[in-house]
Amino acid sequence: MPEPLTFRDQAAEALVAAPHASSFRWEWFDPAWWGHCARPVDDGGRGSAWFIDAEPGMVLRRYQRGGAVARVSRSSYLYMGRRRVRSVAEFQVLMRALELGLPVPQPIAAGVWWKGVLSYQASLLTERLQGVQSLGQLVGTLKWSRWQAVGRTIRRFHEAGICHADLNCFNVLLSGGSVYLIDFDKGAFRDPAAKGWRNRNLKRLHRSLKKVVWPEHGQTGPEQAWEALLEGYLESTETGVEGSR
């Protein structure tokens, strides 16, 4: 896979995937520049992500804090080295996942804006996956085999040593026979043989599924669905993990 290109402009830097480098513009990171082509992903959220109806379809996300810390600084982060810049780190995780043939959105560009010596702001542009729905939206409608497919997909990431920091049912997307993982903010590379982080990932996903309202009459219930997911996860796994029942 071709190496991404780096662009610099005064107190800003962008890492751009090679296929998009020739047409890159700094305005890509500004939702206002896209006009009516930019639509908020979730009006009820932090107002930090937009669908960009362009060619290709994209998702623009600005990194913003939530909770009490947002009162101090909503969008600025402490600079602790280029590799730990949120957008750059996520871009690199996505690139590595693609190199390994794992199902993630294509990264397009990671932007960084320096705010003085010790802080920065960041944004990320990724490909928008078409025709997908989240696992959280589909609970109760999926057959046993589809839950198994989710488990197998998660196992592939784990065996590659890719830890998803927020593995919840809304960061797992399905389309036809495909399963994708999205939102690798704070994602990291871990020892695939270590059981601890893998178990924590699964337990986080299980907790998120328990919070979703399941239909009274569906293809599978919560416990049956989780059993199917674990069955898929544990198929041919060389480094076993505990079932988070």
C-alpha cells in the first residue's frame, strides 16, 4: 500500500492517503466549506461529526471531549509527540488494518492544528461505508449465523493485535454479508496472545448490547445472540479467551 503524504501549512499538518493526495485541500476539514453536502451525523451528540455527500462519500470527525473535562477544553489536547496525536494515531491504525485485509473504512486524511507549544486540535476524514447499519440497530433481527460472523470478525482484529478502545454495538456495522469495525480513536496495538485486553474488549461489547432495547419477538434474544457471537469468536482461535457471560 502506498505511503501517505504529509502536507504542512503554517501551524497545521495533514497526513493524506496517497490516492487522495493530488486533490487534497485544507478546506476538506471545514464542514462549512462543504455547504449543503455536509450533514451532521447525530444532532443529539457533540456536533463533532458530519457525513460529506461528495465523491467519494466521507465522514468528517473533529476530536472533541465529553464530560467534565470539556468545561476546561472541549477540543484541545495535550501534545505528547506526533505519534500520539489522536487523528494521526487513528489514521495509522486504519492503514495497518487495511494492510492486513481487515474490514475498516478507508482513511482519507488526518489533520492537526497546533495551538501553542503544548496543545493541538485534530480532525479525521474517512470513507463513508454505504448501506450499513449498526449492530445496535439490528438486535433481534439477526440470525445465529450473523452473530457468529460478528464474533469471527472481532477475532480477526484481536489475532492481528488491534485493540478497539470503544468496542460497542454502534461501532460494529453490517451490510449484507459483511461486518465492519469503525471509530478507532485511542485504538492501539497489543500482544495478540495476551488474554486481558481481549476479554475487556468483549466485555465492553457485551455491556453495550445489554443496554439496547431488544424486541420482544425476534430472531434471537440477548443471551442467545451473545452465545452465537462467542461461538464465532472462538472458532479456530489459537489463543483462547474467557466468555464474558
